[in-house]
Amino acid sequence: MPSYTFNCSHCGEFTLYFKSMAGYKGEAQCPDCQGAATRVYLPPNLYSYSKELRTRIEKGMEPRRVTREELGPKQRRVKPQVNRPWQVGH
């Protein structure tokens, strides 16, 4: 069952549960004051994942900096040998 969080300017945040995805709305009515509330976009729920997977996802967000030593020795570029001279330049 999908749940959506909304923010009412008077009452604060509240969550609504819908029976289907078709029930989604960009705005909803606050259950307390009956005022208009806008949808709050939250990151996905990562608490149900294992610690290893959460750590891997979080590390994937930032690029890893690599030093020259970690790259290893510079490799020479080898020109490919052309077995078909009529296709040179393609």
C-alpha cells in the first residue's frame, strides 16, 4: 500500500495511505483542519535494507578519488594490426 507524506501549513506533516497508486494526489486535505496540504518528497526508505547495502548505496553517491599509485604503471598503447588493408581508416 503506497503512502504519501503531506505538509499542512497549520498542522505540520501527516501521512496518507492509499489502496492503489491511482490514489496519489499532488495536494491533499489535512485531516485535522481540513486545509490544503502539499506533498513532501522524501528519499526512499533505506531502513529495511541491510547495513552493508545501505553503506554501499551511500558510498556510491560520492565519486571515489584514486591516486596514481592505485592506478598502477602506465600502459603503452598498442596499435591494432590491420588484417584487411581496404578497411584502413574505418
